[in-house]
Amino acid sequence: MADGFDGLSDKALSIFTFAAYHRLLSGERVASVIRKDGAGHEADPEGVSELEGRGLVSASDTGIAFSEAAQDFVETLIEALRGRVGR
């Protein structure tokens, strides 16, 4: 799994961070996030393009759908965050 995620830009990682935020709030696996919410919040276009180019997401004008590998990556981020709690 690491190969497709090596060297991701901060713009691409911000999209996974947003998904991790939703994962922590909901307690459920995140398969997609909103790309544009109509209130001025928008995923970085360069980050979206980078993830699409790697085959990790598919994006529409308003949403970003994560591949299985990308969903697993979000779970890995959550595990890493939890592993540092209390240190």
C-alpha cells in the first residue's frame, strides 16, 4: 500500500486529513467527502488532481470518492493518531 502514498504533497494529504476528521467524529469508515460545500470550503484542486492521477480517488464537481486503498490509508492515519495519544 505504501507505494501509492509515498511522496504525497501536503495538498493531497490535506484531503486525507479531512477524511480522518470525519472518521473520528462519526466512528465510521469514510468512503467519500464533500469537495465543495457551497459555503466557501473546497478541497485543494491540485491535491484532488494528484490523488486522481494516482488512482486513489475519483472526483466530481462536489464530491471525492476514495478507492479501497485510500479508505485503508485513512484508517492507517487514525491508527497512527491513536498510537500517539498519551505519550
